[in-house]
Amino acid sequence: TDMLDPAAPPDPHALLGAVFGFDAFRPGQAEIVEAVTAGRDVLAIMPTGGGKSLCFQLPALCRDGLTVVISPLIALMRDQVRALREAGVEAGALTSGNTEEETEDVWQAIEAGRLKLLYIAPERLASGGTERMLRRANCTLIAVDEAHCVSQWGHDFRPDYLRIGDLRRALGVPLAAFTATADAETREEMVRRLFDGTPPQTFLHGFDRPNLTLAFEPKNKPRDQILSFAEARRGRSGIVYCGTRSKTEGLAQALREAGHAACHYHAGMEAEDRRLVETRFQQEDGLIVVATVAFGMGIDKPDIRWVAHADLPKSVESYYQEIGRAGRDGAPADTMTLFGADDIRFRRQQIDEGLAPPEMKAADHGRLNALLGLAEAQVCRRVTLLAFFGETAEPCGNCDLCANPPDLFDGTTEVRKALSAMLRTDERFGIGHLIDILRGTETDKTRRFGHHDLPTWGVGADLAKHQWQAIFRQMMGLDLVRPDPERHGALRFMEAARPVLRGEAEVTLRRDTIKRAERRPAVKQ
Ligand code: ADP
Ligand code: ZN
């Protein structure tokens, strides 16, 4: 088309409509498109579905030469290439899934200098010819999709992503990196490995989903809690996420007994049965799917009205992704997450017993702690959540904490007692044993280590075991302490704990989570 005539200076806005068929940019897109088109190094962090691909496709059309797109997802690359070609854009992919003919077409387009976008899988970077080929093809921009794959502490690490930095240096062209993963460590690692440590222009946008109501509830009678949440939304499509497969079946059954249309879903089911549930959910109104995290990839239902977690997810990212499946149409949708001490234990154990290297386990504990911090947040849930992604916000008025601000108190004395129990025992013990020391509860272990002689022995006898657990949980949430996965969960001090120990900082705690603990049935010691 005329739009793609290289002689005419391409206008991003005109191309947005003519090539992509969109009326307007989404929030954040225009700035990113402008910076990438101008040839600046860019790191853009946007939530899944936020419209990242446009942010490198459009600049590719506005710039001279070829844009190489590195992506680990072959199916996604092929989709994008097909869509671009249908829109009249010269795009191609070199992947293992190509037919000979497709590959030949791509080469011809490169030879003729016609190709604007070339998608490659990271594995291709391992072959020496790629850099030469890109040079010959007049590659003037590198776009990296799923840029967090360069992080060794992440779960999607792709060793070949480590070659991207070399490619950038060799070609001497700008690089635009895109990801939905926003935690600070991953971001720092992307800058280090993709941009040689020189911070690129960074964009972070669009994590807020204002139409979602956010709420957390401590587990009390979890089945009843889920049933009453569903009851209040009877007839509306929803998802209940569970931590285990067996639980999905039981809970779906309970929902059916309460008169809801409900079915279960997990990865252990026959593919055919799973597809059946997916189709029903897509087509029926008001079906509840009780599922493990296996449900969701590829579910593209805009009018899911609620998502509940019967068990605590494993990280803030998972939480965000799972609640994010609700309300895609922008209409109000409700979310509610249950959490309890058993969940925390379950998640910790899952991490510790996993096969990941120690550093990754530590990172996973950190991710879980961040979620615990959100669960026991002291201010607006959305402000806390968005802060995790690096965005600032005003109290939202659409979360449980805005509706009912928690009762706070100065918990410095309690926290200091807990910290000093750790200090006296050289940070060598886990929460259970520390609570025994604080409460002066004799066990074989306290006797074996002679802990009843400690100055902290029994200084916390005024609080019940569960109250101390609530305090430790909040201390973890505030990142004052962290369990060390290499030492069976022995609690370690974090930097923020030192001023508290020295008496230079105070700690505010939530009273409700500690009071609530009081009402729990006493556990036999
Ligand atoms: P992701 O950020 O997950 O890679 P995509 O680039 O796949 O997201 O975009 C998600 C969806 O949003 C796609 O269906 C895309 O066509 C659509 N989209 C992207 N930008 C716009 C826009 N400016 N206006 C309307 N729809 C858009
Ligand atoms: Zn709020």
C-alpha cells in the first residue's frame, strides 16, 4: 500500500489505523512507540495483554531497514507474522517450525531488502551466521520480547538470551526490550545483561485494573467462605483457584450441591475433558470453574465476573495474573483471596522441596514474602500491589482495606522480642522453635539446646502461639526477616531489622490479624 512506500515519511498515527486497524493508542503505547522509533534504547514493562507487540511493530515500519524480533514463543511469533502479512507488512520468521518454502521466502525478502520484521528464536543466536545475516539485511533495531527470559533467577530463563547483549554490541543498533515481569531484581538484571548496565529509557505502565475489586480474607472456614462469595455472585461466570488437584473436585462438588453450575479443571485430566470445560466456560453464562493454575492460559473470556483464590497463590505475579482474568471487558469484577498459615507452610515446602538451585529458591521465598506483605498490607491493597510493580497510586476506594482500614498499633516491643530471640540463637532456628523460646514452652529441642537459660526465654508468654505466628508473618511481610531455604527455614535478619534491633526504628503492625489469631482454637503444645 501507499502507507508502506519507503519514500514517504511514515507517520505512526496514520499507520496505527491503516495497518493495525486501531483508532487510538492504548495508555503508554504512544510514548514507547515514539522512543523506539527515535532509536533510543528502551525497556518497556507492560502487563500481559497491554499491547506490547505494537510497540515494536509500528516503529519497525517507521524506521529504515530491518527490525529483528527475538521471542521464545514460536506459536506467538507465527501468529504475529501471519497477522502482519495479512495487513500487507513484509514480515517473516526463521524458526524450527518453518517449511522450506517459508524459509526460502524469508531469505529472498532479505536479499531484496524488502523485509521489515524478522522474528527469530533465541536459539538461532547460537549460530555464528546470524549476526552476519542481520548485518547484511541492514538490521537497524533489535526488539526483545519476553525480555525477563534473560534473568537467571526467573522461571523462564533461556540461556541463549544471554547472547543478545553481544548481538547488540556487534550490530551497534538500539535495543527495545519488552516484558510483563516487573520485580526489581529482574529489572536490574535485564538492564545489566541486555544494555551492558546503562539504564535505557524505561516505561512502566498500565498495571492498574481499576474495575477489579481487590480483597484478601484470612482462612477461617474456607469452604464456607468460597460458597458465600459465590452465592453473592450467583449466575455469574467465575473461577475458583485451588492449590491442589484433589481440592478442585471437592469444591466443585460443594458448589453444585449449593445449586451452582460448576465443574473442576486440572492438568491431570484427559485433554478431551479439559477441552470440554474450556468450551463450556467460553460459551455458557454463569459457569464456575474450580481449577488449578493450569486453567487460564488461552482462556479468552472477556466477561468473567469474579475470581476467588481458595488457596494463596505463589507470588504477587501469579496473584496478579490470576485475578487479572476477571473483568477483561472493563466492567466491574470481584476478586477475593484466602490465606492462612497452612498455605504459607505449603508454599514454603513446595519451594524447598523443588529442584531449583538454592539461589532461585531464595528468590521464590522472596516472591512469596511479597505476596504475604500484600495479604497483610496496612494501606490500600491497590496502592500496595501497584507499588510492587513500580507504579504509584492514590487509595482506590475499591478494595477491602479502603472499605475497612485495618486497626494498627505500635508493635515495636513484640517485634524486638522476636528479633532478640533470633539474635540470641544466632539466626539458626525457624518460627516454631522461636515461638517456643518466646513463650517459654519446654520441648526436647529447647532442652537439647539449653534454650531455657536464654534471657529471652518466656518474654512473650503473654501472647498465644498463633498470635506470635501472626506477628512473624507480618515481620516477613514487612521484609524484616526471611526464612533461609538452605537452613531448613531458619529465620534470618534482613537489613530493615537492624535499626529496629538497635532501637532506632519502630514497627507498626495490624492488630486485627493478631486479634483474629486469638480466636483460633488453642493448639496443644
Ligand atoms: P501483549 O502485551 O500481551 O504482548 P499484545 O501485543 O498481544 O499484548 O496485544 C494484546 C491485544 O490488544 C491484541 O489483541 C491487540 O490487537 C490489542 N491491541 C494492542 N494495541 C491496541 C490498540 N492501540 N487499540 C486496540 N487494541 C489494541
Ligand atoms: Zn484501595
